[in-house]
Amino acid sequence: MAPVLLRSKKACTYSSFNSDLYDVVHCYKRPSLFFFFRVIGVLGNRAFLLARLAMFSQLMIVSALVGLVSAVTLVSPAALKRQSITTISQDQISSFKTYTFYAAAARCVPEVTRTWTCGVNCQGNPDFQPLDAGGDGAGTQFWFVGYDPHLDSAIVAHQSTNTSQILADLTDINLVFGKLNQTLFPGAPSSISVHDGFAREHEKTADQVLSSVKTVLSNSKTSTVTVVGHSLGAALSLLDSVYLRLQLPASVNVKAVVYGLPRVGNQDWANFVDAQLPGQVTHIHNLKDPVGIVPGRFLGYHHPNGEIHIQSSGDWDRCPGQDNPSELCITGAVSSIFAGNETQHDGPYDGVTIKCLGE
């Protein structure tokens, strides 16, 4: 009668013995003396007995070490990732609403943002002092620049775009990487690559935005610039924030608060953003918005630090690192565009939907 080698209900059958010693070691988690002799039987060829036993000993040592490490750490790397995620307070959530209204207002034509008569979105920041606005919404995205006395900050906002259109553009397998304009981004490493369409769109308004920002800084005496945007506008705002950081004096604080941000560039770009704007970038993603996972990482694109992910519970969670893989963060929550819900791209973000209301 064959000896009982394992007490586990998940024990492998004897038929697996004919495969490899690897199978034996991994099927039997608590080997007994009988197990040891069974292994010898599996080895068969006595000429290789000592060599196979040596390999077996190494595998057993490795398995024991792995078990020891697991016992000490008690939690997996994924669990550690989850533990490092923090939920922000309701007061912190509410503090973003000012920026959300600006991002929504950027959907409106320049004629109403110049006069700050864009309805509900303008009413959300009633004391905003617009300086300039531009774009036609077709060849060039809308944008506006002004001053917020409550934030004591210059505000730069860029228009978002249709959700279906940006998904179509950013899931095209023929996506082209481009290089940063060294005049606009002096000193940027040559290894940086960004989405060519984003870079070219940014170049259209860069000089005009910079000139307007300098005017606001001079007139208001503020030393802070905040760049906001949603969707395509978020991508332009991220480029703008780095551009302004490089073009303005070091004494000026530049920050970005963006919504539904697609990935803009490669790993070196993400690292450059983090280095130029440490702790000054916040990109907020809603539920299962698929725009946050395109273009794909398999194409070489990466997010910078600064993610906040809105959960179905209503919690807003800070996700540390670049492209945090936790299911509480956009990269882990949306495995593919087919698992996403594009209707969630426009929000709502704490009650504010990104669209032009009352135009």
C-alpha cells in the first residue's frame, strides 16, 4: 500500500511525478521521509542521482526562504500598495471645486470667458478677473488666463474635447511620439518623448499664454500660477505647467490640477514632470474613466505622480507613485478601454460636470 505523502486536500496525483522534480517540490508543501524516497524514485537514473538531489536541496532551501520571508512580511507587495493609499477628507475634496469650475468654464467660447459670463461655471468663481482668452475650438483649443484673488493665483485653463474623439485618437496603434521644442522647454533631456499631437497643439498657444501669465503676475503681484484642464485640456495643461516652470523665475510657484488626464509622454517625461514640479501636480480620475489609461503603457507612455482616484463609494483616494497598479487607482481599476465607461469621463467631480453650462 502506497504511503500517504501529504495531508493537504490539494495534493498532486502520482501522475505528476513523471513531469519534473519542480512539480514534485511545488506539489508537496510539507514533505515527509516517505516523500523523500518517492523523489528518489522519480529521479530514476542513478548516474544523475547526486546532481538531481543537489538541485532538489537548493529548491527546498529557496522554498523555505520564501516561506520565511512571507511569514515575516505577512502582506504581499500589492497589499502594501493598497496600504499606502490614503483617502482625503471632505474638506480637501471641496477645495478642488474651484479648479473644477475653471476646467468646466474652459469648454466655453472665448467671448464669454473674456467677460466671465459663462453661466454656472463662471458663477462658481464669481470674483475671477479674466485677462485674455483665445482659440476657436477647432484648429486651436479654447484657453483663458486671469487672476483668482481668493487663491492669489494666476489661472490658466485649457479646453477639453469630446470623449469619443479623444479615445479614438489615443487608441490608434499608429500613435507618434514627438520631441519637446527646446525653445519652449530649454534643458529638457533629449530622451523625453511626448505625444506628437499634444506637443503641436501646445505650441500653438504657448507664447500667448506665457505673455498673459506674465501680465497677471506683474499686475497682481502674485507669485503663484495654477494650470487647469480636463481631457485634452489636461494634457495641454500638464505640458503648460512644465513649460511655465522652465520659462518663469524660480520664485514663481507653478502647480497643475487636471481632470481625466491621458498619458502624455514616456517614462523620461513622467520623471521630468516629477522633478520639475515635485508635489505640484494633481491629476484626478473618475471611477472607470478609460481616458486615464490611454495611450497604453505597452506603447511606452507613463503618468507622473499625483493621482487622485474617485471611487464608486464617493471616496477620493490619493495613489502614490506613477501608474499605481492598485485596483483603487485608475491603472488598476480599468484593465482595458473595454472595461472602462466613457460616460464617466466628464464627471461629475464632486457634483461638477465638465461641460459649458449657460453659454
